[in-house]
Amino acid sequence: MFKLADLLDQRQMTMYQLSKKTGIRPNTLSQWVNNDKLREEDKQVKAISVEVLNLMCKALDCTPGDLLEYAPDDDNTKSP
């Protein structure tokens, strides 16, 4: 589970500002912020690179644990 929206609120930062600081496309950040809604349509974020995670942590002055929370898959979801 992504906690990016909460962290942006805490930092009083917009997705656009984060995009400018990191070089990550605004559309990509929007996917992470809206991941729970996208999950219902089976369009959730499937992966995040260590490089991108590092960029976000550096820009937001946080750790990966501040951005991500483990949530087990539902029993009826597909495994790789």
C-alpha cells in the first residue's frame, strides 16, 4: 500500500512539486497516490524501482517505510 498522499499532505507538497524535485512524471505520481482506486479496476501499480523510491525518499526526507506499507493480497488475486 502506498502512503504517498499522506506524506505529501504532511509535507504540504503537491504531486507537481514532487515531480519537479524528482523528475518523476506527474502521471506516475498520480498512479501511486490513487493506487487504491486503481486496484478496483485491476490497474494498480505493479512495481516500483529502487531508483525511483530513492528519489522520492530524498525529496520527501523520509524512509521507504514512510512511503510503503505491506498489505497481503486478497485470496482471490492472481500470483505471478
